[in-house]
Amino acid sequence: MPVARVVVPVPQQDSDPSEVAVSWQGLSEAGHEVVFATPDGKQARCDELMVTGVGLDPWGWIPGLRRLVAVGRVLRADAAARAAHSALLESPEWRAPERWDQVALGEFDGMLLPGGHRARGMREYLESPVLQGLVATAFQRDLPVAAICHGTLLAARSINPDTGRSVLHGRLTTALTWQLEHTAWQVARWTRFWDRDYYRTYLEGPDQPDGYMSVQQEVTRALATHADFLDAPPDDATKRSGRTRDTAEDDRPAFIVQDGNYLSARWPGDVHTFTRRFAHLVTPHRKTP
């Protein structure tokens, strides 16, 4: 059976290890080929804080105590994601990526956009005209596209040249919700007090209301109507609390939205279900010679 090829653009640093590694692992195990792409074609690095949890506790700035992980144990990637990340680091796909500006979409059957939140590395990814152009072309060709967390923000910023609007205009989507983003931000403001805004990629300006620069609100502004942004029901604490993540065997905590060939998810707690759904959605579309 022909193998589907999926391109996964990532920033040079600070991508989310769960969203990158679990997606790679799940797609690979489903028989698909994953090709990573970075700004300069050099091996990328995921956000180390999200791998180890070191530096997410109030004593994280003290050399002798920083490896004592408490709050960081909750905020970091779970055991399955950390194991996937360890395997990812040894994979030839991760070690030999393509360059963003050399990705030929005609050679791929799908695109997956992982997220991450740390401004240091993520802004280059989110603001890249090259990536925004690739995403817009993928939507124009109706290529299967999957976006999770801040990856959905990259999609929202990608403009359809035929309409002058976001490729998500007229689509149903989810993304990192303000509830999840705000909760993590508030925790880190106290526990990582020397780097209080670690969980916010963009901060509000003086005249902007709380959450205006959040992923949810920026994505929503790109949509045809606010009602096109979806989240789990308010009374479903398993899906909305941010305290429970899905697993390879349990999809109950996950919330995924599919609109045609576009699939979206909110945060690392959705990534197993997100990957499994995309592995079924993507199929070989390339013409064989």
C-alpha cells in the first residue's frame, strides 16, 4: 500500500515536545512517513522545560535545588510523551529535516502544525511568511491539515490569496482556549516568578482587554463568526479542566474538531486522539510516476 507523507514544520526551538513527538510516533506507527522542516534545515530542539519540568518550580532558579521537581511534574509532558520525545531525538527524520523554504507541497499528502508557547522560539514560526504561504497553499489544494494548540494560530494567520481572508474563515475550529492558557500562565507567574510570562507568547497592550492576544481570541477574530470556535461543553470537567490528558487507550479527555480535511485540537492533552484521527484522515494523494 502506498505510504502517505506528512510534512511537519517546527521552529528551531521551543516547540511543544508532546505535540511534536507523539504526533511523529503515532503517524509513524500508522505506517505514514513524517518529514520535519525547520527554518534552516538544521535539527530543532523542543522546549526543554516541557520535557523535564526543571525550572517550573519556585526554587527552579537555585542551582542546588532546581532539579527537585514538584509543580513541574504536573506541567511537563507526561511519561508517554517524554518516552516519545526520547525516541524522536534518535530518529533520522528529526536529525535531517528539510528547510521551510524548500518544502515542495506536491511531494506530500498532508501537513501537521504542532504548537508551543515560549515566545523566544515560537514567534519566528508563527510570524513566518514562508510557513503562512505553505499553509495557505495546502488549504487551497484541500490537502489534509492538522493543527494543535498554537499551530492553529499559524493557520489563522495564513491568508487565502483568492479571498484576502484567513484560511480558517468559514471553518469550524478549536485551538488553545483562553481558559487553559490563562490557567497555565497564572500558575507560572507564581512558580516561575523570575520569568512570569513564560506561558504567554503574546501579551496584551495597555489598551487591550485581558485575553485579547490569547490564541483563542486571535483565532476567533479570523473566523467568519465567533460561533465557529468550538470547545467542549462547560459541564464536561474531564475535557475542560486541564487536569486530565488523553492517552493511547483513553480518548475521553480529548476534544477534536474536524471540518472537511482540516483537523484541530487544543493542547497536549488532546494529542493522542488528534494524531490517531489525522492518521486515518491522511491518505496518499500524490500521483505515482
